[in-house]
Amino acid sequence: MRELLPYLKLYKKHWFGLSLGMILGFLTLFASIGLLTLSGWFLSAAAVAGLTIARETFNYMLPGGGVRGLAMGRTAGRWGERVVSHNATFKLLTDLRVYFYEKLTPLIPGRVGVLRDADLLNRLVADVSAMDHVYLRLISPVILSVLGITCLSAFLMWFDYDIGLTLGAILMALVIIWPVLFYKLGKGNGQRLTQNRADLRIYALDWIEGHSELLLFGAEKRYRQKIDQAQMALMTNQAINAHITGLANALLLLANGFTLILILWLSADGIGASGPSPLIALVVFAALASVELLMPIAGAFQYLGQTLASARRLNEVIGAEADVQFPAHTHSPVFANNQGCDIQFQEVSFAYSADNNAPLAVDNMTLNIARRSKVAILGKTGSGKSTLLQLLTRYWDVQQGQISIAGQPLNTFCETELRQLISVVSQRVDILNGTLRDNLLIAKPNADDSELAATLVNVGLGELMNEQGLNQWLGDGGRQLSGGEKRRIGIARGVLHNAPILLLDEPTEGLDRSTESQIMALLEQHYQNKTVIFVTHRLVGLAHMDNIVVLEQGKLVEQGQHSALLKQQGRYYQLHQSL
């Protein structure tokens, strides 16, 4: 049960709605049990009065009014309880999703790098939704049952101590036994259901996202079979849950029947000190109505195993510590005036694995980049070029050495300040499922439409303004765009962000030569007075760079200006000759 503690703390915020829901639930139970109990006594008393002289003095109106009042109260209470408790639960789940997302975001990419997108989606949707069982099916029903049994027993003990105590003891024993019994019955199936539900989402999302590739390679049928198998496994789990629920209800009705017979036998000679009277019907019908107290918990605890499994899956994310921790505030002021900042890499080493024998992506690198200078970083694939940019943006933290901006260690910047200092045009451009305007405003939220349109024209995307303009819907992942268009939207974002440090990671990859020349001209115009790091494996525009750095296997093997490196006829010269 420790798995549920982080979520129970969130209940404090919604204590009023949750408490009001339980109060209304208790009043509904009171009205429901009272309706059957009063009706039983009223019918019996009216029948007895009709056979005796008491028919002339018997008050038919007061019990009849009570029956009508309890009937209306039960209906209104049921509606009110559902509205209030579900509203509070939905608000609680909303807060839980926000809380989960806030915990998840800092873990990217380190802690959640091994989790698939569909699995994360399942945790955010299905596993969080399973937390509503804690209040609606576990806490609230048990509390209402205990309070209801206590009140019902006290009411009957006022008429007959032995009968009230006997019924209370039987009902309380069922409240204790039922949860334990059906938790044990449903525990294993609930855990399997949680995993099979996650597997179904994973297989289905893989099939949807990779459908084109699966068709091309003839693997679509095999992946569809995985979906069918996961679906059948999930349906089997759901069928088992249905059988357990049916068993719980059947056993509860059986227990209620035996209890009813016992109470009828105990009250046959009369209630209290009096002889046989209509009070026998009151007591018997109260025992019959007591099933209302136990029905909510009859099969509810079979879902506890499922809820605990979902809680464990959520705790794997919520309880994890982020690899990169940002301070709340920057301790020293940095002048983000778009006039560039100097950058220092001091004996920096980094490996993607914590294994001591893992190869270093960056190996003991020292590199000083002057303020407002333009530095190109070259090297083969896997030489550590992109890793340097990720370390500079604190996508990862260095394992040895230190990175500084304007003389200030990188790990002393708060995240907001660091993001304001750096613009990034990366190899991978993620397009949001929204409009063209939405995808540009993430770089500059206060930009107006004219600025956005002018930027699109500058990066060669003016044709996107022809039809719906900035309101054009780009679709999930920008499916309506070509790879080159996605790349140019990424460049437009970097231009709009307009930070003093500009990081370009293969900005013209996938573009034709004409567009590449246009983009390079735009970037050269844009990055005047900025500190620029230009990562590439294409020797384009390097003559205009202040410094060229050549990497091999994470090590700096050569640096200098274009003409000087050609004269040295070293590694840069060999790269230049091979292209």
C-alpha cells in the first residue's frame, strides 16, 4: 500500500469535495435503507391496524409522507453524490496528470530514454485514470460501510440489543473479510491487465506510426497479429474481472440471505420485551436493506491489484531523480543583449553509459570560443559533434571537467536563463500537431503575424502562406510537410528566438544546393554579433569561420582558420580533398 502514499497526499487539496461526496453518499444510504425499513414496518402496521379497532386511530399520513420523502431523498442524494464525488475525482486526476508531467519532463532524455512513447502515454492516461479507484471504489465505500453499519446497528439495538449487535457483527465481519478475499482473487489478474493494456497501446501505436514501412517490407500482418494477441489477452483479463464481480455479488446475496433468515429467526418471538408486532418487519426489512452497505465493496477490491500495479508504474517516473538538476535562480547576472557570450570547455569528458568501460563521446576536450566568434566543428558521424551541443544546452551533464558561459559555470544557470541565452537549430525538428503559427510561436510567443510571415519568406517557405496562411494545420509530426520544409521551420524558429548564442547542428542537411545557399546567406546575416557554433560534415561556408575544430572519436585533433588548416595539410586538408 506504500505505492499509494504519493497520491493520497494530493487529496488534501480537494478535501471539501471528497468529504461532501461521502456525506451525500451516507445520506443516500440512510435514505435507501430507511425507505425499505420504514416501508416494511408501515405495510405490516397498516395490515395489523386494518384487522383491529386501531384502524380508526392509526396514522397513515405520517409514515406515507416519510416513505415519499425518503424516496425523493434517495434519488436526489444519489444524483448529488455522483456529481460531487466524480467532479472532485476528475479534478484530482487532473492535478495528478499535471504532477506526473512535471515530474516526467526533467527526466527526459536520461531516465525515460528506455521507455517507449506509447508506454509513457499509457502511464499518463490509463495508469493515472486507475487512481480514481482509490477514492471511488476503495476509500469512500469502506468509510460509508463502516459508518452505515454503526448507525444501523445502533438503531436496531435501541429496539433489541441482541438483534442489533448480531447484525452489526455479521456486517462488520463481511466488511473485513470481503476486501481481503477479493483482493487476493483479483491481484494477479489486475497486474496482468495493467501490463496487457500497456502492451496493446504500444503495439497499436507502433503499427500506426510505422504502417508505411511495415507494408513495404511485408511485416504488417505480423505486427497486426501482435495487436490481436495483446487485445485477446486484455479481453481475457476483463472477462476474469467480470467473473470475479459476479462471484462477489452472488456471495454477497447469499450471505445477505442467510443473515436475513437468522434475523427472522431471532425476532420471531418478538422484539425486545414485547411480543410479536410490526417491529419484526422493521428489523427484518432493515437486515434485507443492509445489502446496500456492502454492495459497493463487493467486488471493488479486486481492482486494488490493478491500482497498485498502475501506481508502481507511475512511481517509476515520479520517484526518479533527474540526471540534470537546474537551480531555481541564476546566482550571477548575465547580460543577454544579443551581443554574444564567450564559451569555455575545460577538460570536458562525457560518456552515454555509466559503465567505466564505456567509450567516451567527448574525451578530455578543452576549447575556448571567444565572444561573437564563429566556430565550425567538423568530424565524421559519431565523433562527438552533436554531443558537444547537447552538453552546452544541458541536455546531459558533463561527467568530468566544466563548461562555462561568460565565465559562469553552466550548472549555475537556471533553466529559463539558459534557454534565453541559446538558440538551437537541430538535426531533428519536431513539428507539433497544430497550426503553422503555433509551431513558430514556441520560439517567440510575442511575435506578430507579419514577423512570422517575413521569417517564413526568408527561409524559403513563402508558399506555405498561399492558402490558409499561418492557420494552416500541419498535422501530427508535420505529415503534410517534406523533410526539407521541416528543417526550414526549425531554422525559422532559431531566427525568431534571436538569442546571443546560436547553435547550428547540420542546419542545411537534406536541402538542395540552391536552398542551402539561401539559408546560409540568411544565417550569415542573422548571426552577426552572435557567438555561433556550426556543426557540420559538409565543407560549406567554412572560409568565413573564425575557427574550425576537427574532432575524431570525441577528441580535438585540429583547429584553426580555413586557410591555415589547408596549409598544414593535416586532417582538415584531407577532409577538404576528399569532398
